[in-house]
Amino acid sequence: MINPAMQGRIVFRMAAVPAAVLAGIAVFTGVYCADVLGEARALDEELPDLMPLIWLVMAFELVAACLLVMHALRLSHTIAGPAYRIAQSLKRIRSGDFAFRVQLRKGDHLTELRDEMNLLLDWLQQNPQHGQANAEAPKADEATAQPTAPAPLRAD
């Protein structure tokens, strides 16, 4: 795992509710079958054995839960991997290295951010004076700098 904390959160958020629903269905199925068998015994009725049905439902729910977690883990890789790569790219930019391109795997998410970072890298390579001047400016004014509130976002 590239970022276990992030991937764990993604898998949990994707799988928690469906897994809880599957567990609820399993409990409901077991309780319902037990009630049906109890009523049949009370009426002295002969019913076929329901255990194969219960085991089939349980097996289906177990397979569905495993597939759900596997899909969530695979999806988390397509988010956490690009996030890690973009964070590493930002560190390189911060150190003054603009001679690279951000690359992601086929099927990864965050491609819009990759494209914008590559445009920024192109611009910084074409205008090196802006990258160097802006990288040094905060260091000179750190002692006297006052925090400012960010400008509000407008939805146009």
C-alpha cells in the first residue's frame, strides 16, 4: 500500500454501509429461517431442511463482501497512488526542480490535477525568473508577514 491511512479510509467509506447491509441480510435470513422452523415444529409440520439455503445465502454474502472489499481496495490504489505521486512532485517543485513531468498510470484518478501541474511546470520552465523569485520571497518576509484570510470562492 502506498498510503495505508488514506487507502484504509477509502476502503472503509466504500465498504462499510454495503457490508453492514449484507450482515443485516444474513442476520434477517437466519432469524427468519429459525422462526419458520419454530412455527413448523409448533404445528407439527414437516418442512424440508433449510440449512442448505442458509449456507447458500451465507456463502453468497461472504463472496459479495470479499468482492466489495477487493473493488474498494483496487479503487483506493487509483486515488492514493496519484495523490502520493503529486505530493512528491510538489516537493520537487518546492526544491526548485521544474525539469520533469507528472506521470500517472492508466486508469488513475486525479488526471485533471496532473494536467494542471504539468501546465504549471511548463510555465515555470519557460519563466524561470518567476519560479526562483517567488520561491525566495517568503523567506525574506517571514518575520514580518501577517496571515491573511483567503479570498472567498465565487460560484459563477
